[in-house]
Amino acid sequence: MVSLIQTVRPETFWDEVISEPKIVLLLCMPHDDAFPRQQRVLEEIAGIYRERIKVVLPEEAFIEVFKNNLNIVGTPTFLILKEGKEIARVWGESDREKLVQILLDTVRKVLNENW
């Protein structure tokens, strides 16, 4: 099965996130016991909104680099980005419904778009 989630490294962040015209949903968290649940949530969202968003995960070896560069103090942290600029941040584990609602609210309020 092909993953709908793109893995990023510091050197690919520009191409995969900053220069991406779609909204980017990024999850920063260690690959611990909770990670598979959050990854499934991202896969579901990526499948539903693949035409409108790009879902990315930092490569595990670079989690600390991303935490430092993106001012992430706790994990899991979900970032919603547009052209590399943060438009929303969600802390803590999330389910699909909660994350989709935050995503839709953010798109409406910040980008003045309706999906």
C-alpha cells in the first residue's frame, strides 16, 4: 500500500513544505506507542483531502531538529501550514473528527475558503 503521507528531512523541507501550494498538515512526534494511531488518523485525512492538502511527517531521526526549528515544546504537535507559514497548531493526540474540524475551521477563518 502506498502511503499518502510524505516524509520530510531538513534538507527537503523547502521543496516539500515551504514551496507547496497546498495546505500542509505536519505531525511532529516521536515514533512511540501512540504514533501508529496518529499515523492512521493522518492517513485517513490525507485520503479524504488529498486534492487540497499535503500531509507530512518529519523523518524520525530529525524529530529534535524539527522541534527546535518549529518551536515545538511538546509532542504530538500538529501544524497547519500554508506556503511554509504556520496558520494553526494543535497539541496532543487527536482523532480524525477533531483534527478535520480544526482544519476546516482554520481554512474558513484564516484563508477565507470553504471546502
